[in-house]
Amino acid sequence: MELRAPFLRWVFTSLTAAALFCVLFLAWTAVQNRESTLAIRPLTQNITVPDGFSIWHHLDANGIHFKSITPQDDTLLIKFDSSEQSAAAKAVLDRTLPQGYVIAAQDDADTQTSAWLNRLRNSTHRFG
């Protein structure tokens, strides 16, 4: 019996440490900056979406790095490494693009954190 108690204590301590490590690792990955997306849409149908080259020129002239520029339907999607780059790009594009465009951050629906936040936001009206 004396031999089992230290072994069980060691197993329990090891499992607790491993579980704590897993929880801390998952929390760390959730808190890290994830990529951010800006969407540029025309306000009316008679305005075309700006071309990616002009957007690239405006962002490059202001030292803002991006991952990709992709046309999708009637929208131009610009992906960034962080939300700070996205906010800086929005400020630059608000200044440089002519009137008639909506520049907005787009939620990345494929991320788990975003999905949970959307669920929480959409269900708050049910409380109280």
C-alpha cells in the first residue's frame, strides 16, 4: 500500500500539470492576434469596385503590409496579419478613395472565437 500512494500522487500531479498546460496553451492561442479582413463595397450599383492595383498602391505608399487582395462578387477583400494593420489601412483608404465606397471590417466566420462571440452577441437580448 505504501508503494501505491506515491505513484498515484505522482500520476495525479502529472495529469493536473498536463491539463493546466493544455488550458494555458489554448488560452494563449485564442488571445493571439488573428488575421483581419477589410471589405470594400460600392454604395450604388453604378459604381465599380476599385481595382486591386490602386488599393495596393495606396497601402504600399503608406507602409501598410497586407496578405492578399481578392475580388469576390461585388466586394474587394483585403486580408491583414493583425487588426492594427486593418485599422491603419481603413484610415488610409477612407482618406484616399473617392466617395461612394463602404470600407468595413469583415468578421472571419471560420474562426472559433468569432463564432462564439457572434453567438454571445446574438443571444444577449434573451437575458433579463
